[in-house]
Amino acid sequence: MPESPSGGDGGTPAQTADTENPQTTAEEATAGPPVLSKNARKKLAKQQWYEAKKAEKKAALKEQRRRDVERKRKEWEESLASVREDEREKLLESRRNLRKERMEKRSQEKECKRERLSLAREHGQNVVVDLQFSHLMNPNEIHSLVQQIMYCYAVNGRCVSPAHLWLTGCEGEMESALKRIPGFEKWIIEKDNRSYIEALSDRKEDLVYLTADSETVLEELDLKKVYVIGGLVDRNRWKGITLKKAQEQGIQTAKLPIGNFMKMSSSQVLTVNQVVEILLKFLETRDWKKSFFAVIPQRKRCQSDSEGNAEETVEEVHEQDDDVTASKKKCVEEVPANS
Ligand SMILES: C[S@@+](CC[C@H](N)C(=O)[O-])C[C@H]1O[C@@H](n2cnc3c(N)ncnc32)[C@H](O)[C@@H]1O
């Protein structure tokens, strides 16, 4: 059991008071690695503790699954051994048929998904994930972003009217990590090593960078526009970095209208997969409220309005990992090896 950095008993990490601001401004992003404050060091220790615990849980889950498979195999063998020869043949035959049906259903579903995604390439809402921030993330954060992207692809593939996803600035470490995803080469998306500004140079006026720091509130989704999401897992360490980037490039920015519909218990900064999922839900329902309530986890929302709205505080240390881990369970089966 990894030891809690707060000296706890291995339960939830104790919360520490945030007297210093561990966030990093966009200006500092260019000034090399930041010197960590005492609070930032504490946060880092907590994060490492959390990650060790997560790895431990993952190993336990894997072991449990292995035992389940083993148990089922034994049960099956016992049931075969306990029946007559002719009944055994019948059991084997019905199992073969069941498997065949399942495979046929799966390949039909896969075909439908390919059709929907190909249609989206022509007529769908374009959504870009800007991958030009890999130099600002540690290996765990890059891993987390890759998981989020896998999740986005899986959720999009399940939509009746999916969006057309782009991964731009896809190079270096990020590209290698993505290429390790089984079946990634076959994904129906746009992958470009160039930045979105280059890849979509003829549509610069249609680009809208989504960022929680924008003053403009997104009212609607416009099919003619291309919405850009910052491919960053930073626990808002690099606060304002996407706003600054978009402003320097002279492109439009907008934030999701979260504040119009719900109060958050902490920051309005969401993870990449949550933003993609909200956009997809909105494309389906044209209802922001429904979309936010369907995607934003309960623990991120205020219990009631009277509790106030402590916006723009630092996200919990492990929040971004949790958000994708929770959803991953749903998507593991949705990202088959060669979908
Ligand atoms: C984890 S956030 C990265 C936060 C980063 N510090 C920044 O400056 O954007 C990932 C991305 O999701 C999008 N995003 C997150 N919350 C949002 C919100 N409330 N409104 C619009 N976009 C949001 C932004 O594109 C953001 O870059």
C-alpha cells in the first residue's frame, strides 16, 4: 500500500490549504520549468500517491478478472464433463452459434459506425483537439490525454450524428503515444502533424478556440465553425494558455455556457473528453442544460445554489484522471483493436 503523503492511513489523501497559488500563467509557459512552491510540492506528492494507489487498484482488478475467467472456464468444463456425449455435442454447438452471432452483430455495428463517421467527415461538426502542448505535460499527463482521446473517439463513434474529429499538431511524443493505441491508424478522423492554423489556413475566420478563460459565452454550435479544444492535461497549471494562444493568433474564443445552467463546486475548467462529450450531447439535443447535466460529474457541481459558487479554483489533484477512469469502464469495449 503506497503511503499517503499526508501521513494518512492510505485512505483518501487529506486536503491541504491552498495558501499559495500553484497555477502558472501563460507567460510563464515560455520561461522554462517552474520552481515548485511548498504547496505545489505537496500537490505533486499527493498526485504521486494517488497514481501509485491507482496502479495498485488496476492490478487488483486485473487479477480479479483473471480469476473470473478461470472460474468460468472451470464451470464450463465441469458442465461438459457432467453430461452425456450427445448432450455435450449440443452444448458445444450452441456455444459456437452464440459466438458466431455475437461476431456478426459486432461486425455489423462496426460497419454502421464506419458509415456514420464517414458521413460526418463530409457533413458533421468539425472539432479539433490541439495537440501542441505535449512539452508542458509529464508522461502521466500525456498518458491521461491519450486515454481521453480514446474515450472521445469511442463516444463519438456511438453517436447517431457524430462530429468529425481532428487531431492537429500531432507529432513527437504525442504522436508516438497515439500510434501505440491498437487500431489507431484506422480511426476515421483527421490527423495532421501541422498546427490547426496551418491545416485549416483557408478557414481561419471559422476557428473558435474553446477556453474557460474566454469572455465570450458560446450560445450555439455552428456547423460552419471549427471548434478547437486544447489537448492539455495540466490541472490548470497553465492557466490562460489557450486564451493567450488564440488571442495571439487572432482567432475567436468562447467558453461553454456552464454558468448559465449550473454552479460548479470548483473550477469550470473541464477535461478534453468532457468538453467533447458536451459538444456531442448538444449536437444531439440542442440543449445545454441537458448536455451539462449528462456529462459533468455530480461531485463537480454545487449541492445547491445556496452553497455559493467558488469558481476558478484549482482542480483537485486527481480530478482529470478520475473523470476519464470513470468513463473508461464504459468505453473499453468500445475501442476494439481495429475499430
Ligand atoms: C484541461 S483543459 C486545459 C486548461 C488549460 N489551462 C487552458 O488554458 O485551456 C482542456 C481544454 O478543454 C477546453 N475547456 C475546458 N473547460 C472549458 C470551458 N469551461 N469552456 C470552454 N472550453 C473548455 C479548453 O479547450 C481547454 O484547453
